[in-house]
Amino acid sequence: MKSWLLQFQISKLKKNKLERSNTEFQKSKTIGFLFDNIQQFKESKPLIDNLKHNHIKIHSIVYYKPKKDEKVSFDFFNKDDLNFVGKIKSKKLLDFTNEKFDFLFYFGGNFNKLTEYIMLKTPASCRVGYHKDGFELYFDLMFDKKMSKDSIINKIKDIKVNG
């Protein structure tokens, strides 16, 4: 039931496109990272730490289901964060989806319904990820999968915004 209702929410979001603006990377104040799993999060930790040193507020969230009584030191989300009608019920996921990030990065490859919902719902100014045919609706900037995350950040730093 949850999956069907989540799909319904996704369909509504696809029809009601958010107005997005552009910010130069050097003027960014908040950046979000959405991860499919802990491994992606760990691999991106040096990049995230480097961005934090540039006085940018970083908010990361990982798709993860902790084991019973497991203590985790990062924000995570999973299907338990939805109520029975497919709406977000957890504060951490609500905070993430309501944050107006200057940039939201998703470098995963396993787009699930919850990830899809988050990418559409988050009012980020610019959503960035790897190119995949048919996923243009979810991203404002898409890059070749052969590019490293650091290379993508450096390319974005070179982009100048009019206005």
C-alpha cells in the first residue's frame, strides 16, 4: 500500500515542478548529499569534509536501515520514515526535504521510489548527479559517470551565473 501511495505522491510532484534558481558554487551556503548506502557516504566523506572547511553547511542523508539497537552517527532514511499513506513522518527526513539547498548532489545509481520522491520534493536550487537516460526530470546538471565527484565539483565551480 505504501509503495502505491508513494508512487502517487511522485506523480503529483512530477506535474508540479518547483521553480529553481541558480547560485554560483562560491556563493553557496548549504549543500545536500543524498546517498543510496553507507559505502557511498564513506567514499564521499573526504569531499564533504573539504567542503565543510570552506564554511559551507553540509547536510547528508543515507538510505539505511540500522539493525535493532544499532547506534549510528549520521542521518539516515528508509521506508519506516513514511506513514501508511506515503507521507514523510520523520523529522530528519522532513528537515532534509524542506531544506533549500544551493546544490543537492546524488551520485547513486539505485534510484528507488523514496530517493525519487526526495529528489523531486527537495526545493534545491540545483540538483546534480550522473547522467542516466530518462532521469533528466530529477537533475538540473548531469555529468558522465566516468567523472569523479571531485572533478564534478571543480566543473561546477567554473560555472558563472548571470544575474
